[in-house]
Amino acid sequence: MSRSLRYRHPEIREHLASHYVLGTLSDRVRRRCERLIRRDSEFEARVYQWQNRMNRINDELDPIAPPARVWSNLQTLIDAGSSQYSQPSPRSGFWFALPFWRSCAALLLVLCLGLLLQPLQPLQPLQPTPPAIQAVNYMAVMQSVPAQSEPTMVITAYKGDAPGRSHLHIQWNERLSQEQLAGLSLWAISRETGEATDLGALSRAQSQRLLSKPEWLAIKDSAELLVVRGNAPDGPVLFRGPCLQLSPWQDQVSPG
Amino acid sequence: MRSDLWNSQIESCLAQVKLQQRSAFEELYQLTNGKLYALTLKIIPDRELAADALQESYTKIWRNASGYRSDLGGGWAWICQLTRNSAIDRVRQAQRRPESPEDPLLDLLVGDDSGLWQQNHDLSRCLNKIREEPRAAIVSAYLYGLTHSELSERLQTPLGTLKSWIRRGLKELNQCLEA
């Protein structure tokens, strides 16, 4: 049986996934497994399942503080990112061959995110402790379907300080070319019922988009956000991302 | 078991590390460094070498966070697996055999009298359903990153028998966890 056929056998796949997580595979087989993880999403899901199961053991470890040099070295490495992190990765292509532009775009993305995360803060000199910044309440890091190596966009939701002031915003990953948003709609999938709530056309969220009370509640209760082509939730899913709560919020007298 | 809040903090940090946000990476480091150093020390008992391996693991987390699939599993489990793999690579490159000191944690995880280990979660319940020898082999392999040969030596068991324990033990574990 050829290797590729052998790796389709359920028992062999199970054996590989479990032993990969356990750590008992030889280096050669482990590398082969890692290649299989990258190109076979079903196998990847099996590995994640074993990872999650066995990880309970790590919960029993008592923390031990590492030497301070670990963090200071990491900072140095990240600061030197243009040389350390711009080395050609296994992915090839125009983008990855241009470290300078890549670093510039990464910087631009960080700046954009900085602005995004502080939408109501007026421009002022840097201070050690920033004054009241409006925190992101919910965030979904959206991946294209099938997933690419980088997330495509970040969708954030902010609770308004008055009824009708909650809003939604999207920010594209500046490293990727922006796709046309016309004809795409955004949906919140309830973590309780799995039902989809329409959050309207995606193009509306490019500028600051105000949310109605039901829309805010749908985001609050959502497990994930979906971007689909068309106006129905059963349309082709183009992007999806789990919805995370990043900060608490208090309801207003008349929320919305 | 870590709290839900702690886990959601990890998820949030990882989502932002995917976008190369340094502040999120620093927060992730603050949240996890003690646990990950403890995990690494199980595989590499030498503190200095383990610190080097830990640094390498965080470098990989920073560089490879985009490969994490939050739709398939928890971020903490992904981070731990990445850290274990890095530590195992280091140990094997150095061709060093992990030491085998007495480890109360192993007794806690493997012993029959494991009331201290959380009985209410599936892994401990299912591990306790399989025989002690396969249980010890599976937990030791995971905790110390040992190969079959190293385990065979440590548990003073023929290699074939050891492999068979692990294979059958994992199968039983899988059946129990999926039941």
C-alpha cells in the first residue's frame, strides 16, 4: 500500500494523530505528520481533538517562574523583527520575498488597529496611563473559508454610552488585498440555538455602523460571525471567526 | 483545570498575536510563562536549557500563531503542544536521555489513589478505566516526552510490550472519551 493510501486508513490516521500528540513518533514520522496536518484538515481536526484531551494533564502542573532573560531575549528578538522574522518562510512568493514592504505593511496594520481600538480618543500626547479609552467589547478574527495562512479581517463591536450608540466596525488585514464587499452579508450565529441573526450588508460596516438593540444582543450571544455571499444565512460562507468578548460592559437604562 | 476566563484571555491574546500585536504577545507571556516553563522542565530538567527551549517556543508562538485554528480546539492546548514539540526536538537533538527522578505529579496522575486529580473530567475518568501499566506508559510519554525506547528502559519493559500497551491504551482511551 502506498504511503498516501495508508494515511487514508482510519485506524492508521487515529494511531498517527494520538501518537503525534503523545510525542512518541520518531522525528521522521513526526515531520510527515506535520505535512499531513497542513494539507489534510480532517487529520488536523483529529490532532486538535487529541491535543485538547491530553492537555488536561498540563493543567496539573504547578507554575515555575522562568529566568527573566527569557522575556528580555524575546523582546530583543521581536524588536529585531525585520531581520529575525523576515527570513523567507516555507511559503514563497512575491510578498514573502520583500521583507521591507512586509514590515511596513505590518506596521501599518498595527497603526490601523491602534486607531480602531481607540476610536473615540482624541489625539493627545502619549501618557503612561491612557485616559478613558473605549474598550472593544467583542471581536471576531475572520478567516477565509477555506482558511488561509492569515486572518482576513477583524470585526469589532463597541457598546455605546447611550441608547443607539453601540457600533460595529471592520478592519481588513492590510497585508492582504481587500476584496469587494458588495453582495456580502454578515451574520451572528447564536451559541445557544445555532440560529443566524442578520447583521446586514458587510459594506455598511466599513464605516462606523450603529447597531440596533437586537443586533447588539445577537453579537453578545454569538459563538461566531459569518460572512456569506447573498442575503440568506445558507449562502456560501466566505469568512468566519469565533466571537470573543474582550471586555465587560454594563447595560444602559435603555440598551441599544 | 484553568478557568473559563483564563482560557478566553488566552484565545483573545492569540487572536491578536495572529495580527502580530506585541502587547497581546506580552500579555500571553504573562499569562502562560510559569506553566509552560514547568511543562518544559518535565521534558528538559536542566533549568538553563529549558529556559532556552521556552524562549524558542514563544518565538514559534509569535511566528506561527496564524496557523492556530480556533475553530478546532483551544488555544492553550495548541500552545502546550507547540511547546512540548519544541522541547522534545531539543532533547532529541542533544541526544540526551531525560532523567528519571521521583515525581509526585506522576504518582498523582497515574496512581490508583488519584482522588487528588480531578475526577470530574473525562481524561482522568477514562485513564482510570485502563490498566495501570498502559496508563503509566501513556502519562509518562506525554509528561516527559519520552520515546518508546526510553519508556521501555524506564519502565523496564520489553519494547514490543510497551508499544502494545500504549497502542491498546490509547484505543481504550479513545473509546471511553467518545462514549
